[in-house]
Amino acid sequence: MIRLLEKFRAALGKIRRSSKLQVTNSPVNLEQTDILKGASLRDSAPNKGWLQTILIASVGVTVFIAAIRELRWLQPWELRVYDQMLRSRPEKASVRRILLVTITEADIKRVKWPLSDATINQLLDKLESYQPRVIGLNIYRDLPVEPGYKQFADRLSRQNNIIAACGFSSLGNPEIPPPATVPEKRVGFNDLIADENDNIVRRILLFAHSDDKKCKTTTSFAALLAINYLQNQGIKTSFTNEQMQIGKTFFPTLKSNSGSYEHLDAAGYQIMLNYRHVNQFADQVTLTEVLNNQVNANFVKDRLVIIGTTATSIDKGFYTPYSALPDQVPRMPSVYIHAQIASQIMSAVLDGEPLIWYLPQWAEYVWIWCGSLVGAGVAWHLRHPLALVIVGVITLSSLGGFCYILFLQSGWIPVIPQALALVISGVSVMAYTTYQTQQKTKLIILEVEKQEEAIAQLNVLLKETAILDKHIHNSATISLPEKQTGDLLLSGRYKIIKVLTSGGFGCIYIAEDTQRPGNPNCIVKQLMPARRDARFLEVARRLFNTEAEILEVLGEHQQIPKLLAYFEDNQEFYLVEQYIPGHTLSEEFPPVTRQVQKEPFVIEMLKEVLEVLAFVHHHRVIHRDIKPSNIIRSEIDNRLVLIDFGAVKLMQPPSTEETELATVAIGTRGYAPPEQFAGHPRLSSDIYALGMVAIQALTGVPPQQLPPDSETGNVKWRQWAKVSDELANILDKMVRYHFSDRYQSASAVLQDLKRIAE
């Protein structure tokens, strides 16, 4: 007797040294329990965790994208995408309103440069005979070029449909005056603006002020051509709140942060240049063709005629979005660009063609945030790198397609920021969830190790206390009354509305949570160790806490009830779990009636439960008690839910009538494999138990009634079932007597089941 007590104290001392808990012999106050054991209530809604992660990630990524946009790091890439979308638009048929009279290298060799005033006057005579509506002379004529200056100057002063050009002074370039005899109202500046990072012309300067003394005009050459053309058709131009309106068409000015631009110098009146394809925007003839009367009169009559040089020796031209095309010259002559500008203005007014529009800056950031939300949400839902890559590619393609479709309607929504937001938020959430999963897995592995240690220590206590009970007459055992309907738990929070089960290790109730909106129902498991001595409670408490921590992580799976709270009150332990309305599988094939199920039912049942087991086993957790009564079919979505992860059942000491086999292991006879009853469960032990559930569904015979093979120890069952050889072979491998001969993972069983379906 004394020796037994000494051994008992030694075992308890070992438990105390390995446990971090401080236990007293007095009843534990609830507030003290929360502090000492960390058994805090999980009152927040289950969705708040993922929602909070997605919101934080999306907002953080949006702020990051906004910051790098503010630094203009993305602008070159965004403008390249803009150029690509511009080039890839379908070609529109040219509108027969503009004729370009080009002065080519061949023309210059023939008549020499600069063209004499007499040559230009002859050209104007020929064109005027064909009755054009407006003529634009994109040739500087600030000095006379004899012969013919007097006649040419006289024509410019009296012919009201001729628009001349001048040039503003700029860095390195002096002012270029207009022809002396042309009134100021018929002079436009022909300066073009290029983006500073790549020198590509994407914008139009319609109006600007200059301090030049001779080039005093405020209207651009191309805009003046279009305005005069439209005025001759009776369409007036006006300014409303500093915004130009021609007819019914408004031309909104470009802002410093419009589209993909950040901190743009938007001085003057600028709009985006909505290019037509270079092969489609205007008809062309050469100077020689006009002088030799080789021009169809219909090409000129009532049109806007623009005269300018395309010779690269005279006009180097400008880079445009079309410069990247292999069939185009690197630089577009300025006369082409002026024609593009005039064509855009006239088509917007006469044909209703939309101008390029863009979202206000705040709307762009909302759009970027939406991309971040999508990326974060997809990553949180998939949680698999390969699946994320596939869905990410599809989503990015859809995003690009959507932005391109909008661009076909002249809507410019930058693609790069949204794409980056989607990718970065997705990668961030994937990295975060992977890290969290790894941390949770480490935590669960640690808790499982603690649990196994506690189970082993508890088994020692159970054996030794069973012997002591014979001598001490159960002096440490205290019997407490069971809770009844209407009783309140945890300071009145949980109100018991129904007693589900009452067994040796505790009771299970359906309770009402009076402190949550709507007073939802929940499951309260009351675990009552029959031993109330401090030594037994210390190990029981440790086992309870480790299992609660494990259940809290496993409850993230939608087919496992969520752990809502766990606490200790008056030396009784409570688990509060999500209530799953429905019925157990034991009702679908009750052992009493020996009702059988067909093969498709069994395959679907196996798939559903195996998917849950794959998640559970990934965290190195063994369920230990899979059986029909622990599988609930939810009446909400008809899914199978796995319940009752029951290591804490060991908290009930054995009675003198129980066998040692029933007390040192967790599981139900018939479903639990041999190694589990020997106290050494493995992941394949759960696969064995599920296989026995499937065999029971097919045969209608309870597992404990199935005979074993005398040589192998494997269960014999096929003679009672109508089943295909493929499924039978899978079930046989699931329930092999020796664990090394079974499937070693739930995923492996799922793969074989999918092959049957295929």
C-alpha cells in the first residue's frame, strides 16, 4: 500500500514538472481560470478573421500602389500598356474630310528647299480652284523667299480660309513668327508636346499663353483648322467655366493626375490625342501631283487641306504610340499629327466619336482597392499556389480584357496598378495564410505531443487509482448532480434547453447563447472527471486545454464544428461548439434493422469524410473515434460534418467493472483498429474506422459482428455486400489488420475513389 502511494506521488511529481499550469486544491474561480489557462471565449463571428485579413491586405496593398504611383514608378509601364491598347484597336475607316498635301524628299529634289513664295502661291492657286473649305499652311514663312513674295503676301492677307503657323519659343528653340501679312486670328502655334520620359506625343495642347512678342496666338494650329472648318458649317465654339464647347461637344481638359499620369505638367488646355490608325486617318497627295494637275477635284472640294513636309531632312518628326509598329517610320511627321488632332476634333463634334475619358483619381484608387480585394479574396479561398496561379492568370486576363473593352469605348482605366494590386494582395495573403498555417500546424503538433503525454500520464493514473480505489473505497470520488433543462452556465450566459446525452465522462446539451445576437443555439459538452483530487485534476486540466486548442484550429474547416468557447467551472470542464442541425449517419443505416446503402451513396460518403480527414491529418491530428454517430448530415447544406474529437473522454476513471482495454484507449469497439486499442493510434487508424463505417453501410452488419480472417486478421465482409471489385479492393485496403498494409493518407484513398468515378 505504501509503495503504491509512493509510486503515485512520483508520477504526479513528473506531471507537475512537465506542466506549465498552476493548480490548487480549491475550486477554480472562472476569472482566474481565464487568466491561468488562457481559456478565453471566442465571441467574435467566425467570418471576422478572414474578413479582417482580406481588408487589411487590400487596404495595405492599395496604399502601397498609391505610394509608388505617387513616385511615378509605374507611369512608364502604364503608358506602354496605353500605347499597346491604342495600336491594337481595330482600324476605323477614314472620314473624308481632310486632304494632306505632302512635300516629300522627291518634291524637294525637284523644286528645292525652302520652297519659293511663287511655288507656294502656285500650289494655293491650284487648290483654291478645287474649292476647299479651309487650307492649313504648316510651313514657316516668317521671311520672304523670292521670287513671288508680293503675290504670296497679298493672298495671305485677303484669303480668309488660309491658316498659317508660328512657333513658340522654348528651351533651345527661338520664337518663329508667322507670315507678316496674316491676321492674328488666322494664326495658330504648331508646337507639339511629348511626354518627358519617352518623348512620345500622346497629348494635345489646344490653347496656351506665351510671352512671345510676335507669335501671340493662343490657339493651336490644328485646333484653329478644326474650329474654322466647323464654323463654316455653322457650328459655334464657346467656353463654359473655362471648358471648351464646340456645338454640343465638351472637351474636358487634362488634369495633372488623369489616367496613368502623375504630377503631369498640365499647363494650358490639354486633352488626350485619340489617334486614328496612321493608314486610315486622311487622304494624301504630293506637291508634284497637285502642281501637275494629277489630283481628283473631289479630294479637295469642301475639305480641310493641310500642307506640310514629310521629308525627314526637313522635319525630323515625333515619336508616337505607332512608332513601335514594324511597318511604320520611327517618327511621325508633324503634319500627320496636326491632321490627327483636327480629325479628332471634327469627328467628336460631327460624328459623336467619344474623346478619351478617365476616372477621377479617387475612383481609380477605389478601382485599385477592388482589385486588391479580389486578389486577397481569391488567395484566401484557394490557399494553394498552383490554383492561385491558374485563377490569377484567368483573373488578370479578364481584367485586361475588361480594360481593353472599355478602351474601345475610349475609356482609359490603367491596367498595371490593378494587376499589381491583384497579384501583390494575392501573394501577400497566400504568404500570410501559409505562414499562419505553418504556425498553427506547429502549435497543433506541440499540443498533440502534450496531449499524448497527458494521455499516457492519465493512463498511469487511471491504472493506479483503480488499484487504490479498492483500498480507499473511492474516497476521492465525488458525485455531482447533472444539469437539467433551464439551468444556466457561465454566469447565466448559456441556458440549457435540451439534454442530448449523459454518459460516464460527462453530458452533452443543446444550449442557448443569451449573449449573442439572436440567441443562437450551441452545443455545450460538460466533461466531469469523477476524481476531484488535485493530482488527477492537474492532468485532466492539461488534457482539456490541449484538446481545446486543437479543436479551435480544426474548427476552421467548414465540415468541423467551430469551437466557440472553453472554460472550467467548479472543477468541471466545458466545451462550447457550433450547433449543426441535422441527423447522424447511424440514422441512415441503423444497425438494428441492418439497412444497407448502395455503392454511389458509400462513395460520396467516403469522399466527403476523407476530405475532412485530409485536413485533420494535415495538422497531424488523429480523430480516434470515427463512427456513424459522430458523422452528422447537416440539414442546411446536406454536407457531412465530423464531430466529437474525444481525447478528453479519458478524464473519466475506470470503474471496477471495466476492462483495462477499454480504459487505456480511445475509440469504439469494432471501428477502432488494433493498434489504437493498444494505445498507439496512427493516422491510418482513422482510415480504418471510416472503412468500417463504409462496410457497415454496404452490409448492414455492425463492425463488431464481422468475423476476422483466422490467418490474416483482416475483416471478412464481402459475402454480405453487393459491391464492385474496385470499391471492395479500396475498402479492403482501408481496413487491413496491420496499419502498415493500409492506406497511409486520406489523399491516397481519395485518388483511388476518383479513378472509380472516371
